[in-house]
Amino acid sequence: MIFMPNEMVEPGGPFGWDMTAFELAIFVCVFRSHSPMQVDEICRAVGRWFECSIPREIMAETIGHMIGRGWLIKSKDRMRASVQGREVARPLMNGIIRMLDQGTRLLDVALMMSLLQLTRGELDSAPGGH
């Protein structure tokens, strides 16, 4: 039997984290949006980040899973980020930032984060600071 990375840990992942990189990208995309997003809008935005076309069916299935986990909230045909999703995404984003810096602090972290359009505290509050 071949194990995939997500199959090697118990459900809920280490420390209760089991958001994939793809789901984190979707969450950040929706979180950063000034208004709730439709599936097609999310497909285009995340597809640009990964430089590929993401099939709508895959995106809709993933978003459905995220709604089921409470990470996204569906309102008619649009999605918005939830507080629960923010709680799961925050340590993952902070970990990615530290991973890119490699703990060296030799890089100008502020410049690197600016180039990557990441902010350490971005997921600390709701969009617009609410």
C-alpha cells in the first residue's frame, strides 16, 4: 500500500491541523477578498497563484469540504472566511513565513513578506480589521 502524506497522520493531523496547502490557498484567497467570492472567482485567483487552470469541479469539492469543516461560510452562491478557518490557517501561515526565512533572520523579512504579499498578523483579525 502506498501512503500519501495526509494518510500518515491521524484525522485532524498533528495538533488538530489538517488543512492542506491547497485549502490554505483557498482560505487566504477568500479571506483577503473584500466581498464574498463565487467558486469561479476563487478558481481564477488561486489558479493564478499556482500558474495552472483548476477544474471547477475540484474547487467546488474542496470548498464543500471546507464548508463542512466550518472553515468557509456559504451565503447563497458565495463564500466567506470564518473565524474557525482563521484559527486553523493562522499557525500554518506563520509556519510558512518562518519556513521561508529558515530561522536565519539574514533576509530582510519585511521585504520578503512584502514581495510575497504576506503579513505575519494577517489572519489575526477579520477582513477589514473586524
